[in-house]
Amino acid sequence: MRDEFNDPLWRQLLSGAQMLFVAFGALVLMPLITGMDPNVALFTAGVGTLLFQLVTGRQVPVFLASSFAFIAPILAAKGEFGLPAVLGGIVAAGLVYIAMSLAVQLKGPGFIDRLLPPVVIAPVIISIGLALSPVAVNMAMGKAGDASAQLVPYETAMIISMSALVTTVLVAALGRGLFRLVPILAGILVGCGVAAFCGVFDTSRVAAAPWLAMPAFVAPELHWGAILYMVPVALAPAIEHIGGVVAIGSVTGKNFVRKPGLHRTLLGDGLATSAAGLFGGPPNTTYAEVTGAVMLTKNYNPKIMTWAALFAIALAFIGKFGEALQSIPVPVMGGILCLLFGSIAVVGLNTLIRHQVDLSEARNLIIVSITLVFGIGGMVIGGNDFALSGISLCAICALLLNILLPGGQGWRGKALAEQDGPG
């Protein structure tokens, strides 16, 4: 049997490029939706992955890149406060991870499970996916995400968006091997091809762009309003992070929760997210696609993620590459997002089902109901100087309801009782 830890350099380079290829579609799609620079996102994904490896002693084979959970608060806060203020909020969100890592180190991994049980996290994740669904539909129909303008004629947009969506669905459902792990990339390529045929894909800016260019870095600003938008949303990706660490541990046959420790992986993720905010990039999270690629290739060597990170940083300085990404027509992204945003909501539903959360129990019903209505409905509490709304508000409400409502053991108490048996 081949020992992937002693692979020659050329094989490690090839594996690293392959991992970046798997992550690439989702990595660049998130900044394109939020109006951030995709080259900066590539740079911060690479830097974030290297920071994560440094903190964890290069023991965990994961790749960190753009988190979709933050799309809604970024869009809302950016429109109200501007991008620099949003970046300050992203830095603060990274500090939340760092605080969680300290709490885990002091109180053990069970601390987060008690503070953020599935009945809290699941409806927040569902809200993130469903609250974004109008953005996906508007873009698929050729409009701006907020429906403020018709960017592409409706009939043409639908042909483009549905070709991208159908391709993404077919590759995800019928693809084999590594090809099955890149449905987003396949959808982008086919959608852009159809857009070019329809005369919508403009490449003039790509031709005019330089080959080498500095990414459009943006410095963060401190703005409490933007921070309040971003920080509560960090709760859901924190649980996603724990799931990702457990998943890669089951794939590799190692317990990364114990070694290097959940506190170290959370710290690495927090530093990666804060670093992204300092440079002007989106928040980072561990990528399930890359975990799937690790499982498929059975290459568990963390060094390949180092090479993937270095490749991402190198691509960030290719000007034509970034301009090509920003030239992707809106309907192409909209078609793919119809699946992706729905998938986010399904992750939340699956969390409720997998943990057997009893929604006939009044406490659980109250938490899930209020969280969903506040998050999807866009409830706003506060005034011009101080306001919470949407996903940020529903995350805080879910957390507070879980703490304040009696009977806090919920499904967990029943599970423990069943394990202990009578008496």
C-alpha cells in the first residue's frame, strides 16, 4: 500500500492543485455574490489555511475558504454601513471563534454542545438558506440580487440559469469519482458557455486586464452596527466547524477533537476568519467538498493542503483570472444558488432529524418557530442607532430562548435517560 505521507514532491503538488480545484467553485462564488473581490478571497483562503495548519501543528487535512453562512448579514450590513465596516464585523466574528476555543479549553468540548444544541443551531441554518432564496431567484431571472434592476432579459436569463442549475444537479447526482465533487464548477462552466452563445458573456474586461495585479485589498473599520450584524451569525459556522472536524476525523481514522484538540481547530478557524477580514476577504470555514475529496483519494497527508493554500495565494495575483471571475453573468450564479441556498436549509433540517429533536415538546417548538419567523421574515428590533435584524436577530433569539426557557435538557435529557436506564 502506498504511503501518501512519503509521496514525492510532484505528487503532493498535483494533489494540492486537485484539492483547490474541488474547493474552487464555492470559494469564488461567495465573494461574487457579496460584491467582494474573488482574488482577495483566494488570497485569504490560502493565508487562512496556512494559519490553521500553523495552529494545529499541520495535523488536520482540511482547507478553509469562503463561508456561505455569512452571505445574508454581509449583504445587509454592506448596504447599510459599507464594506470596510463589514470587514470589521468579520474580524469580530473571528474573535468569537477564538473566545469559543478558550471556553472549550477551559470547560471541555461539551461546553459548546450545551450552549448551542441542535434545537438552536438547526433553525438558524434553515433561516440562512431560506432568507437568501429571493436573492437566488432574482439572479436566476436576470435581476440584481435585490431585484432593483433587470440586468439580463428574462427569457435569456432563464435559459442561462436553468442550464447552469441542471448541470450542477446532474453532476452532483450522477457524477462519479472526483467529477462528483465539482458540481458548482461544472455549472459555472456550462452556464458561461451558454451565456457566451447568447451574447451575454462579455470578455472585453478580461482582455484589458493585466496578467499580474495586486488583489484589491480593503482595510476594515470598527463599526458597532456592522459587528452586531456579523457576530451572532458566527454561532452556526462554529457548529459547522465542529462537524467538519469530526467528519475529517472519521475519514482519516483519527480523533482530531482530542489531538490537536477542538480548542486548537476553533482557534485556527478564528484566526483565519479575522485575517480574512483584515485583508478584505470573506469569513473562512472548513470545506466539506475537500473532506469528500480526501475520502475519495485516500490521501490524508496535511501537506497537500499547504500546497493547495500556496496555489490559491499565487492565483490571487493573476489579474486576468480575477477579472474573468467577476465577468461571470448574474444568471449563471443565480441558477447554481437556487440549489446551494436550498441545500443550506436542508442541512438545518437534517440537523433536527439526525438529533431527533422532538418538536411536539413546547420548548423546542417555541425556539424553532420564533427563530424561523424572525430569520426568514426579516424582523427588525431597534432604531437607527441600534438595530438587530434577520439572521443576526434570530441567532441571538434562539440562543436566549434556549437559556431562558425551562426544561433545558430537551432531547439531550431524554437521550441520557435512555442510556442510563431506570433507576
